[in-house]
Amino acid sequence: MKKTLLLLAATTAVTLASTGAALLEKKCASCHMLEKPEFSQLPTLKAPAMDAVVFHINLAMENDKEKKAFIADYVLNPDASKSVCESNKVAQFGVMPSQKGKVSKEELELIATELLATYPHKAFVTMIKEMQSNDKINALKSAPFLVNHEGLPHMTKLLIQNWDKAKLGLTKEQKEKLLVVREETLSAVKALKKQLKPLEASVAEAMIDREDPKSVEKTLEQIAKLKIEGTKVHLKCIAETTSILSEEQVAFLLPFWE
Ligand code: HEC
């Protein structure tokens, strides 16, 4: 009787130790935060939170079989070109060190099932959606453009986020050309912003000082002219970028803007 009980206890212990949740805690939690991260914790993480990892996997893939295969492969053979996370984020964290020898294929099967069943937490998705929409609004708000319609993509940003992805497949030559366009665009936009800032401040000041709106009309015209220049830079950037990319590459990128 005692022996049976002991055996039972031992079996239970083994089963517990090898559940997906326990494995996740043991093999992945030293780098990946398993709870939903608070907004303020994001800059302090040494790897993306599991919520973020699965959020991106869900964006990139449709069926569970493909997702599980991706997770099992990435843990053993990580590579920036396979990553579904944003390329600039991967560069910031550094590519994940391979966990070969530390986790078995069988364990990865359990871990992947647990990941897909648990993540992302609803509250995380809400937080990320809010952050993305704030980013977009802020980018448009500070942009010196006349046409800030949501439909006009921020090509340089989309490219940075997808730069190293094998699915986008940028060639070395394309990357070189794109970097030139990016450099030219950024420096032109920066110069325009620098000129706009004091002009816009002087309009605001005049109105706070209760001056006649007519007194700032000339300044308004200067602002408008600079914004026309900015809009031309923006459209030129989109045209030059899309001419470097193939149709398939543009089609790959655009959904990330929506
Ligand atoms: C030594 C730290 C470390 C450990 C341990 C670790 N990871 Fe990672 N992982 C990272 C970092 C850093 C990234 C972000 C860079 C990247 O994507 O390669 C990452 C990214 C990932 C990604 C996203 C890949 C993508 O598309 O970019 C997956 C999936 C992942 N980890 C799964 C796991 C699982 C499952 C475990 C446990 C078996 C684990 N990781 C253990 C550091 C770690």
C-alpha cells in the first residue's frame, strides 16, 4: 500500500514537472516575462514578453500547426531572417540564443501548445493596439505634411520593422538603395521641422498675446509653403521606395500599415 502511494506520488510529480506551464517557467521565463507586462516595464525587458511573442506569431501565421512548428524551430535555430517580430526590435534585443541541448523536441511541443492556449492576454492586446495607434497619431501629428491621411503609408517605418525578414526578401542592393532614400527623406523632413517649429510657436504666441489674427497671416503662408515642401518629400519617398521594391514586396508591407 505504502509503495503504491509512493509510486503514485512520484508519477504525479513527473506529470506536474512536465506540463507545458511548468516547462515554460523553467526553460523560458529567465528571459521572457510570462505575465502581462506593464507599459512602464517594456523598456526594461531583456527579451520580448511572451504576450508580445505570440501576438506577432498570430499576426504572421494562420494555423496552429504552422505556429507550433515555428516556435519549435525558432527556439533551436533562431535567426533574424525568420523572426516574426519587428526587425528593429530584434536588433535591439539581440537575436535569441539557441536553446539547443536545453530543451527537447517533446518539451517544445508541450511549450508551444501552452503558449498558443495562454497568450496573448486580452489586456496586452488592448495595450498594444493603443500604443500602435498613439504612435501613428504622434507620427502624423509631428509630420510636416499637408496630406496626413492614414492611407498614406510611412514607408521608411514599415521597412525598418521588416528589414531582415526572409519573407520580405530585401536584396543587398535594394537595402543600399533604400538606405539612401531613407537618409535623404529623414534629413529633408528634419530640416523642414526645424524651420516650422519657431514659425508655429510664433503663431501660438501671437494668439496667446491676443493679437489680431491678421498679424500672423504672413507666417501662416510661410508655414503652408514649408508643409507643401514636406508633402513633396513624403510623396517622393513613397514613390522612390515602391519603385525599388517589387510588387510582391509592397503587397507584403502594406498590411502592416493598417
Ligand atoms: C537567454 C534568453 C532567452 C531564453 C532562455 C529564451 N528566449 Fe526566446 N527570445 C529571446 C530574445 C532576446 C528574443 C528576441 C530576439 C529574437 O526574436 O530573436 C527571443 C524571441 C523569441 C521568439 C520570437 C521569435 C521572433 O519571431 O522574433 C520566440 C518564439 C521565443 N523567443 C520562444 C522562446 C521559448 C519557447 C523559450 C523557452 C523554451 C525561449 N524563447 C527562451 C531570449 C530568450
